[in-house]
Amino acid sequence: MQSDPIGLDGGINTYSYVYNNPLKYIDPLGLLSIVVGGGGQVAAGPSGGGRHSGVYATTGGENGSADSGVVTTNQTVKGGLNATIGSGIDVYSGGTENIGGTMITNTTCFLAVCIAHHTNSSGETIGGGVSVGIGAPGGFAQTEDESTLYPFPDLPDLSTSTVPDSIKEEFCRQNPNASNCQNHCPKN
């Protein structure tokens, strides 16, 4: 069991990089992002579109710190024949650099299950996912996705001297078991 390899640079909770469960999850290099959400898509030849929303969590990536928030994605259909609505999970390499911005997604559906393959603008695979829902009994669509990230507010970094003692005390009062409270909060 190991706390975050990047130490307090990832935030005051040094186990958030493994979703606060270091006995169950591992991510020693901080190279994983997960999006859970739902939405719908209609594709008919070169026209159509879709919209998806969800919650994301990342353990690092190029920016080197954990992050979480809400993601919304608008899809512009490039080709295919598909109609679905459902919910699913996507896993990406890296951090927010791969879940925000523009990507190309190829989606193949059979019965109620859809499999997605995500690539960046250079054609490199950056992730994939699976969703379950209702729709056409089979289909395929290629979309250009534009995602916007809305990060959750950061918790105060109690290790810095610029955080007032009153904020540290209140945070530790509300979160007595939070990691680093005993090291960075004023003693009562």
C-alpha cells in the first residue's frame, strides 16, 4: 500500500489517486481517467448528432494532479446509421488532456450494448468505453466530440502556510479522518 507517488502535489488526500481505496485500486503512474454518464445519439449518413453528460475522475496525466468534475460532450456525426440512448463508462489514458477538448469516437452497437473507441486529433487511441441502453438493434457511427470540463472546487491545501488557521480548523472539524489533518491543522 502506498500513498500518492507525487505526494501532496496531488492534493491533501494522498489516496485520492486510487479513489480512497489503496487496497482495491492501483495507479502507480497516475495515468487513468474515468467518465461515467449517459446520453443519446442519432446518426443517419453524414448528419445527426448527440449529447452526453457525466462525471469524471482523473488520477493525473500531463498536469500531474488528481481532478474530478462534470463533463458535457456535443457530438457531430461524420457518418453512420445509429440511434441510441443509454448510460455507460469510458476509461481514458492520461488525465484531463484526453477527456476535454476534441476527439473522434467510433461507436458500434449490437442489441442494447454499444462499444466506443476514442482517438485524439493525431489518430492515437486515448480510450474506450461501453454503454447499455435502448435503440436500434445494431448500428455504427463516427462522431467528432467536443467535451467541456467543469471541475469540482478544490479542497483547501492544508500544507501551505497561506491557508488561514480558521479554514484549516473548520475543514478538519468537518473531516476529522481526512489525511494530513493531524499534520497540517492547528492543535485544539
